Amino acid sequence: MSHIRAILGGGKVANILLWKNKIISALILSALTGIWIFLEVLEYQFLTILCNTLTITMLGIFFLQQGGARLIARFGFVPPHLDDIKLSSESTCRYLFEIFNLFLLNVLEISSGKDLKLLFLAMACLWILSVIGNHISLLNLLYTIIVFGGTVPALYERYGAHLDTFAAKRIQDVKDLYRLFLNKIPRREAREE
């Protein structure tokens, strides 16, 4: 297992990020690009798309339930009644609420000031995110992180030896320039007393 594959966990996610499964990687990249085009290039708002999608889905279910139920009933399928559809006690909503409550408890714990270093670190991170957010939209930032997170490890795995050699040469060049710069600075001779 390569070093990068081990860092990424070595499973299906690593296969997708390293483009081992090219079809799934391309589908994910295409879907993210499509979402980015809708939200950023065409300037649709997320809430508008969500509401329109839910409206169309609800209309589709309504028409299938009304018109298609009789047609499907001829083949022996009986659609479920609304009273039969209930969320289980271990539902996704309950899990999401538990995660949200845990997040709020962590925020309250950090905000209490018991660990000042963690409090200042959290405040600094939030300030950095707010500065980044003033210049880049959240969707562009997430898209950039996902795209570079999926392509850079794959490229490094393929061309890592060449990149390491190139980087070592450039680091040596920077050190040589720094040495030249230091030699150009005039220095006073040490006085003998």
C-alpha cells in the first residue's frame, strides 16, 4: 500500500480520491461540477433549488399516488397508507439531532473558558474562516477543497518521484539565493579592544 493510500485510509474513499475507480470518481466530480455551475455560474440559490426540487417531487408522488395507484393495483400491489409510514426510533433525524446537540455541548464547553488556549484557537479559526468567507463563497471553497483533495493525491502518487526531485532542486536554489543575499549585506568588522 502506498504512503498516500495509507494516509487516505486505504479503503473505497482512497480508491475514489486516487482515481483507482475512475467511473465513480468521474461521476462525483461531474455531479459536484454540475451543482457548482447551478449555484455559482447560473446564480441559483440553494434554497430555491431545494424548494423547487421538493415541490416537483411532491407533485410527482401525488400524481403517481392518484393516477398510478389504480394502474399498479391491477398487478396486485397495494400502496401503503400514510398512517403506516412512520420514522423508526433509530432514524436519521434522531441521529442528526444527537450530532447537533453534541456540537452545541462542545461549543458551550469551549465557550465556558475552562481551556483558554482552546478558546483562543477556536476564535482564531473562526476569524480566519470569516476572512476567507468575505473573499470566497462557501460553495467555491468546498468545491476547491474537494476537487484538489481528489486530484492532487492521485497526481502525487503517479508523479511523486519527479515532484520530490523537482522540489529538492528548488529548495536548494532558494537556499543558494538566500546565501547570496546574506553575502550582499555589508557587515561591520568586529573591533579589537
